[in-house]
Amino acid sequence: MKKVSARYTTVAIILHWVMAALILFMIWLGWNMDGNEARYQLHKSIGITLLFLTVTRILWRAANPPPPLPEEMPAHEKLASHLVHIAFYGLMLILPLAGWVLVSTSKFKVPTVLFGSISWPHLPAPDFLRGEIAHTIIETIHSKGAWLLIILLVLHVAGAVKHEIGGEDGVLKKMLPGLFGKPAAPKTARGYV
């Protein structure tokens, strides 16, 4: 059995923060790409990139378990943390896949060119996915899933801030890069010996 570290690995930290930045940018881009072909292509490019980063992150996490949550953390908070992470990983897979299916089944047949240089294939989709009802369902999954992702982001950030400010249990420091993530020295007892 592999030893679990007190901090996330450097790879996990880099994946976390790069993906966080890309997801925030994707949310903004999703709201601001109407009628702009370049932004639409960029949205698709980053979506496919996030799909690959998510798979990489899941594989990395399986091979390099995250540090344990603090023992003193209440059971309901541990459960909430695990459920939010599972939902995050699920959405980080579902949203780009739904977007890829949308593009692949669109009646407009707009090619996907990743970052303006890599031609990306459409998925071979059965005819029933090309219908208006199926397209609407997939589009709803993609758009409502983005809103659910935003809610999860708020919960995730609120939990991290709560643990940093309220609990000071080091949860946030385990994921901060470099010097920001160095745990504080243990508190020494004060008083007379």
C-alpha cells in the first residue's frame, strides 16, 4: 500500500490550479461567445483540453491518494467534501463530453479546430442523438451542468475558506503551491513548566 502524503503532490497542485483557472475562463467564455466564431472554437478547444486534464487528474489521484482530511473534521463535513469532489469529477467529464456530442450532432456541421491548428473529429453519433429533442436534452445537460458546477465551485471555495479562517486545520495549505502551502510550525505550549 502506498504511503499517503500530508500534502497534495506537485502534479496534483498544478492540475488543480490550471484546471480551476480554465474552468473559470470557460464559464465566462460560455456566457460571452454568442455569434463569435473564434470564442466558440476556443470554448471547444479548452473543453477538450479540460476533458484530457480531468482524465489525467483522475488517474493521478488513483495512483497518488490525496492527503487525509483532518481527524477532528466532523463526519458531515468529510462526507460533504467527498460528495462535492465526486460531483466535480463527474461534471468535469460530463460537461465536455456533452459539448462534444452537441458539436458532433449539430445540424450546422461546424468543424472543430483546436487552438486554431488541430482538426478534431466529431463523435460518430447515432441518428436518435441528431434529433431536436435529443439535442435539446444534451444542451440542457451542458448548460444546467455548468450552473451546477458554479454552485459546487462556491461550496468548494467556501469550505476551503471556512477551514482556513475558522478551523485553521491546514486543509487549504495542502493544495496551495510553493511557499503559500507550507504548513505553519506547530504551536508551542505557553506557560510555566
